[in-house]
Amino acid sequence: MVKKLIPIILIAGTAFLVMKYVKAPESKKRFIKHLVVQIPYLPGRYYA
């Protein structure tokens, strides 16, 4: 039962985040895009 719910929860969570992004103001979208570009470098920057 739980294994059937996990994909549904992940899809619903993704859909929720996409809806929040689409409705966000342009400045917040720019911030999110900039942050996503930097994600690969964050662990080395803070945990090195």
C-alpha cells in the first residue's frame, strides 16, 4: 500500500512546485534559476 502511494506523492509534490514556480514573480524566478545553476558547486563550497 505504501509503495503505491510514494509515486503519487512525488508526482503531486512536483506538480505543486511547478505551479508555485509558474505563479511566482519574475524576480523570484530569476533567483531560483540562479540557485539551480549553483547547486553542483554548493557542497564543495560549504563542506570542503
